Amino acid sequence: MRTHTNELIHETSPYLLQHAHNPVDWYPWGDTALNKAQKENKLIIVSVGYAACHWCHVMEHESFEDSTVANLMNQYYVSIKVDREERPDVDQAYMDAAQVMTGQGGWPLNVICMPDGRPIYAGTYFPKKNWLDVLQGVWDFYKKTPEKALEQADNVQNGVSQMSLLKVGKPSDLDEQTLAHAATDWINNMDEKKGGRRGNIKFPMPASLLVLLHYSTEYNDEKGERAVLTTLDQMAYGGIYDQIGGGFARYSTDPNWLVPHFEKMLYDNGQLLSVYSEAYKRTQKPLYKKVIEETIAFCNRELSDGNSFYYSALDADSEGEEGKFYVWRKPEVDRLLGPDAEYFKEYFDITQSGNWEFKNVLRVRRDMDTFCAERGLDKAAFEVQVKEYTQKLFEAREQRVRPGLDDKTLTEWNALMITGLCDAYEALGETSYKDDALKTGSFIWNTLWDGESLHRNYKQGKVNINGFIDDYAATIQAYIKLYQITFDEEWLTRANTLTETSFKNFFDQGSGLFRYKSVSDKQLYVAKTPIEDNVIPSGNSTMALNLFALGHYLYNEEYLEHARTMLTSAEPYLVQHAAFYYNWLALYRKLLQEPYEVAIVGDEAEQLRTILAKEYVPNCLLLGGTKEGNLELLKMKLVEGKTMIYVCRNKTCQLPVETVDAAIEQMR
């Protein structure tokens, strides 16, 4: 029976609520906890995690539910619990401190700070005994040698500040050699056989794959294109992809994409929709179409509120065991499918001994054409059997105890899903994808935008965190995509409104970049202006690409100049580490090769737009409508009784044509 309740009981984050009955006197991040630490001269514990994090649950059970640990924490510390997905600003500032102090990071992240919030000790998961030793040891260090604790805080703050130093430079001449050098180094670090970057753990890094695909096809780099498509194939066939229910897990714990960390995140799946959609346009490979359809079905089944927005994640655990919902033992499969499923089991690598901890993570080791040819099977008949048996396993799995749902809604992640749905609609033409994207786009505008600022989070009618630059950037990107699939200029107007607000609240004249937090928000012990792209691109790189696109759509030279100037801060890193500055490489490429601006004007604009959008033309901005429209490039383009396509580049248009084939020929 739960008798203790702490301050987290008033929060909406599922992760924070998980800790609301710990005997630890947890506080959410905010002035109440920070002021208490200052007033009582107590050290601060900042403990960061998220609802789908396996080892976060383990440490909670071992330590934070333990009265001995809680007594020590309550006596000497003010303890703050942070949901890293709600507060990426807090997470990043203290993760940087962990990197400075230990050279590594991860979650759960546990940082001990001075009463003013500056870190002096950091680590990730601690077993109970180790955590008790840390709590006592750091407190003794602070009480017995306060001058050394103060020196440590100064050193860490200076180290994190040095990580954040960025200066705006003067735009240099762009050249093909620099771009090729950056891309080649990146491609050479890809795993040619298994895809992804070389290493024992595989992260999808979806947006980076999209950038590399576009670069490789535009510059005829066969090795780069092969690296991307190999990655997409291996992921789609691997255990990181849910072969029964669709959707991707966060990463693979092995180099073969076999055993995932089983949590499923909205941001991964939304971004992967964009990659597979573009790859499908490029290759017309049925596997990619299947992945798109199944991933959207998963998101709508498991992560959607059923109407207008998406939740954040599914937990890795069920019944206290990681992956239990997803794995299979052979006798269970035999019982469900009967004696005629031997080829099915072989196809999905289901064996008596299992391929992971005596259990089976379903994966495909040979594509269906190869498998059927080697076994002498009729492919069409085997496909029917696979579909039938997969459905039986899905229905049986639905009876299991489900992984926990992180049912908070995050603006940035929903925006990434909107973009993925738009890209899927363009690739496949399925109108329900467009409808879903429009509903979610409207939800953000009507619920998370209050006319003055954008909010980060939503749950049960509540919003309580101001948006970060990532939220603005991803939403602007999504609204540009919504314009491209509808030709409704209201979406560009909304994108521009959010852009103007971003300049007002986030722009730093000194660096020429956007700060992570709004000027109206209380700043942390160090100010962050991130430009590095990770599993989600940085807000700054996305903003730079947004400014580039809006600059063209709105004929706004100031936006174009801002995008070019922002690139100067990233160029030195881009050349050396393109895989982690991939959006900047995309911008560099776009500045070198001006995009095609393709205007479709006339009564048949929607039909021709739908056809053209299915073509693989990565360096293209679509615009148009049944009327002339307000955009500069649409003026004087309407021809009575006809629908014309104008292929323009660098403010110069070719002769108008009436068919998509003719327009494609002009671009090629």
C-alpha cells in the first residue's frame, strides 16, 4: 500500500508520476525546488530519465523505492526528477556536465549539484550500494572541503561553457570539393554489409539517412546510395522492426539490427516514414511500401489519441521484463500455427534454442524472393501464408500484458510525425495520411499555440512548458510540408508567424543562431545554442533549412541570408563530422545547387501535384493552386482553361508545360 506521496503527484508526465509515491521527497524542476536548496544550503540531485527507459525503472525499484536510500537523500539533498522528453533543456545542460566530468552519458542520468544548480558529480545507473556510497561521499566532500566543491563547480561550468562556444563567421565561398570531402568521410564510416554506422550498437539516425540519400543520388555517389538502402533493408528485415505489428524500436543493441532496446518512440517512427517514403520514390521497392503502411498503422493503433494528436512512446518493458511483449518461444508458435508453419518459422528465424536469451526476436534473414527460390516455394502462396500466420501471432500477442504507454503529447515529436505523414502521402497517395497530418497540424495550431508562444507539452487539456527552439523548428518544417501537399497558403502564413516569433524570442545576434530557450524563460547554469544533429536534428539546423525554404516561397532575401550566415558556425564541424551535422550538409548542398521551384497553376493543380509528388526529385519546392495565389512566383501564371507547370530555378522559369513528364524532363 502506498503511504508516501511527494510533489510529483501534481505533474502530468507519466515518468514523473511513476515516482510520485517514492519515499524520496521528489520535486519537479522549477523554482520551488531550486529556492529550497538555496535557502537550506542543500546539495541538489537532478535525476533525469523517461518513461520508456528500462534502467530508469531498475534504479527506481532498487534505490528510489528503498527507505534507507530515501532517508539519506531527504536528509542531505533536494531531489529533482526530470522527464528528459519534456525538459530537453535541463537534460542537455546536465548531460554535457556528465560528459565533461566522466566522458560519457546516458539514462538514467544522476547529477549532484551545488545549491546554485552547478554540477559537481555525475553518473548514470548506480546499483543501490554504489548509490548510497555516492550520496554519503559527495555530501562529506561538500561539508568537509567546501572550497574544493566550489572549485569543482567552477571547472565544470567552464568546461560546459567551452562546449557551447560558437561564433558567427563571414560566409565563405561554397565549393563542390568541400561538400564531397565531408560526404565521402561520412560514407566511408558506414557499414557496407549491415548498414548504419560501424559499431556494436546501431542507431537508425533517420534524418541523416534522408540527407545522405539525397546527396548520393544528386551527385551520383553509388556507394553512398547503397549504404543508405542497405541500412533501410537491414532495419526492415531486422528485429529492430516489429515484424508482427509494424513500427521501429529505438535502437539495436547488436551490430546486426537483431535485438532492439524494445521501446518504441514517436520521433523515430515519424522520421523513418520520411526516409522510407523517399527511398520508395527512388526505388519503388515493395518492402519500403510495406514498412510505410505498417508503421503508420502501428502509430495510429498504438500512439494516436484516435482523433488529432500522437502520444510519445511505448515502454520497453511489460510485466517488469524488457521485450516480453514482443518475443516468442518456439512451442508457443507451434501451438498457435500448427504443423504447417515450418517454412514460416524458418523465414522469421524462430528456433527451439532462440536467437536471444532462449527466446526469439522475429527477423528475416533472406528476402522473400531468395528464400522462396532456395526452398522451391511458390512466392505468391508463401506470401499469403506469411500474412495469415503473422495475423494469428498478432492476435495472440494482443492478449498479452501490454507495454506501458507514455501518453504525454510533445509538440516537436508530433510535428515530426506530421512531416512523415506528408512524405508518406506524397509517396503512396493514400489520402488518409494527408487527413491525419492536417488534423495534427491543426491541433498544434489550435491547442499548443496561444497566439504569443508555442507550448512544448500537452496532456488532459494541460500545457505547462514553454516551447524550445526544437518545437518551433519542427512545427515550421511540418507546416511547410502541409503547404506542399495542399497548396493552402494558410500553412505558409502560420509557418512564417512561428518564424517571426522565433526571431523575437530565441535569436542571438552575437552568434547569429537561435538559443535553445526563449528569452522569457529562466536560464540554466549555462546557456545552450546547440547546432549538432543527433537522432533528431538540432533546432538550429532545421531552422536554417526552414529559412531557406521560406526564403524561396516568400521571396524573403533576409531569410535566405540568415540561413547562409547560420551555416558559417557549423562549417568547421561539418567538414570533419558530417554524420552529426547532416542537416548542415543538406543546407550546403541546397546552397550549391539552387532548388527547382515548380509552380502548378490551374483547375487540375491537385491532380498534377499528386502525380509529380510521387516522383523522386529531392531538390524541389512545389507550389501552386487552382487560382493565382499570393506567392510571388505564382503571379501572372494562371492561363484560363489550362493547368500549366512552370519549372523555375534561381528566379528564372522555363517555358510552361502541361504534363508532369515534360516538367520532369526539364528538371533532368
